[in-house]
Amino acid sequence: MRAAIADILGGLALSDLSRLDAASRLQLQRVQSSAEQLARLTDETLAHMTGDTAAGADAPVSTTLGPFLGRIAARWTAHAGQHGVRFTMDRAEDLPARIGTDPAALERILSNLVGNAVKYSPDGEVALRVHMGPQEALCLRVSDTGPGFSDAAMARLFDFEGRPQDSARPGSGLGLHIVRDLAQRIRGQLQVANAPEGGALVSLILPRRAWAPGVETPAALEALPDLSGCRALLAEDNPTNQLLIRQMLETLAATVTVVEDGQEAAEALDGGGFDLALIDIEMPRLSGIDVIRQLRATEAPGTPMPVLAVTAFVLSANRDQIYAAGADGILAKPILSLDAFGEAVARVLRKRPGPAPDTAAAAPPVDPVHLDRLLALAGLEDGRELLSRMRDDFTQVCKGLAEGRARDDATLLRARTHVLISLAGAVGNSALQHQAEALNAAARADDRDAIGRSVAPLIAGVEAVCTALEQEFLGRYGEAAE
């Protein structure tokens, strides 16, 4: 199912919808949005049936809000129009560019709310307003011109199968029950009322600590990885996926070589000349698992190539097997956006930095998404103290690393890197985290050569974080940290 959905989404992504008339373009945009939702529901169903985690669950959640709302608008404008209902969306200008909220859950909530509103507003209008509320809460309000909620309906609104017996509309009453559970999952609140002028008003309120994105304007978005000078091998037997992934790689400025089966991939990698490999797991002649194993068995020591496995097989047993073969990351099919693709590529390059792209160097010392989440959880009044303590902790680690280098003390370096591993993860600096892990391993093994190579770059990375935290404090509170 996931492979078939990937073909649908890949074909739509490669199609030039701009040449179509408005009605046809709208219908295909609706198909695209529904296919994306089906992909997410398939993942959730697999997870529920197997007790496994859904595809991509180990990746940080980050949703670009503008395109997400655009897909919602395209889907429901077409759907409502088929029922004689006008759908409109009003987006405030001060919305965050990116939110850290599960897009699948958010889309299911809006689909239930808008779908109910369309059902109860024949020949009327349904509106979705998205705006910022008090204390930077993100508000999504669905209103309609229907009859509103009766007293009986309001009394059983969120109950399981809570539809009143005398309801004139078909249905089980599960919609709002599901919506409430989903809202609780993403730490949101539901508000339900009847509008004074008639019709229903249902709002999803996401407090800042629920959506905290760390990014407040489009200009502040973290850039996609720059793959200029990167020679990438793409091993993929599906023509649609070949075109789609190649197009994405070339958008990131990579030079791409495409092979169609596993044997060709193994031969190409054996010949060398590549900085990055994207390997489909299910291929003719030789599987992607075997290709990766052969690569890891034959590549020169100390120069591992970043490998991103591309697969529709996403359960933990599949992932464990892929990682055991030597893959650095897994990209689940279908690929839903260039942002998701770029993030997956960036992660494997940070794990095993290749010689060509500057992705790791370009990454900020402090990931604003991670930092903003920490500050949101701490609360507005505690944000100053938390940020100041983090700066102090990094400063102490930096001093300890310098002291350990000066004294040639592997035990001290091991202790400081142990602390740094968690600190770097807290601010989302995975490159620094991997450096700390490498130095920690070298200190445990008392590998003096590796220690000598690792300490200076690590200290420089910690100093960059300290500077970034000072700038964050100044930007947020208008003063330097004490």
C-alpha cells in the first residue's frame, strides 16, 4: 500500500498542474492531499496493528505551516464545492512559518471539524480562520452557517457515539470524540460554542508550549542542505521515484547518477567517485541491504560514505536490518515534501560528513526548534534562568575540555564529553553531539591520536554554542545573560 501511494504522490509531484484549468488543478490538489493523508493513516494503522512505531516517528516533528494550510484549503474547497457549500480560509499575517506539531494529527482534526461543518451547512458557508491568540496561542477556528449544536448534542458532545437519538443527520457521533483524543495528543484544547448569529464555532487552541516552533518568520527558516559539488548515486528501480528523487537532489544542487538495480549500484560504488548514496532497499538482482553491506565491507577505513536507505518497509524489524547493514539513515516512502527529503539528507551528512557539501558546517550551533521547545516547557518566567543555566553548563564543559587537553587527562575529557552529549542534544546540535560521542569513545579507549585530533574542533564547537546562546538571550530579553 505504501509503495502504491508513493507512486501516486510521486506522479503528482512531477506533474505540471499549472497548465490545467482551475477546476482540474483543484481536483488533483485534492487527490494529492488525500493521498498524503492516506499515507499517514497507513502508517498509524501499521503501528497500531503491530505495536510498532509509525514511519518517521524517530525524526523530529516539524511542519511548514503555509504549505500545510494550502493543502487543507485545496482539499476542502473542492470537497465543499461538490456539496454546494462555499469553503474559505482566513490566515493571519503573523502566523509562525513552522510549527512542531504532528501534521497527521492536525490534519485529521481539521478534516473532522470541516467535514462536520460541511455536512451541516447545505448551500451555506464554512470558514477556517487561523490566527494568533493571547500568549502566542495558535488558534484554528471552524465556523459554519448551519443550525449549530442543540442542547442535547452539547450535553453529549465528546461522548463515545454521543449523537442524539433524534438527530436528522446520519452518523455515529464518533467525530468529535476522536477529535478530542487527537487534540489531547498534541496538547491542544477544544472550545465549542454556537455563534450569536447562528451556526457552530469549534476552535482548536494550541498553547505556545504545544506548537513552539523556534522559527517565527520565513526568513528564519533553516536552509535546505546545499549539495553543490556533491556527487550522489541514486539506486532506484521505479521510474517515478527515480525522477522525483533526482529532481529533489538536483534542486539541492547535487550532481546525480542514476542506476536501476542493485548490481549496477554495487558496481558503481565499487568504482568510487561518489560523496553520497541513496539506495532503494527492494531492487532487482541485488537488494539494497546487500548493496550497503558490500559497500561497508570494501570501503577504505576512516572514509565511510553517507548512505541513505529509501524504502516503503518501515517497521522496526525492517529498520533494524537496514541499520545493521550499515545505512546512516532511512527515508520512508512516500516522500511527502522537499523539506522532509532535505532533512533526511542533512541528517546522514551530519552523521558521516562527506568531503563535498557544507551541510554540517552551515547548520546553526543551536537549533531554534529544540531551544524554543525547551523554553516553552520551562514557561515564560523560567526562560531566562533556563537559558542562563544552559550557557553556564556549556561554558563549564568548554573549560573542562581545555583543562583535560592541557593536562592530557583522558578521564576528565571522558567526564566532560559525557555531559556534552546530552547538552548538545538538548540544543539540537547533532554534529556536536556526534563529535562528543567520538571523543568520549576515544577517551574510554585511551586513544591518544584520536583524542589529539578531536579536542580542538570540539572546543570550537562548544564555544560557538556559547556565543549563540548569548545572542539568543540578548534577542529574547534585550540584555546579556548574567
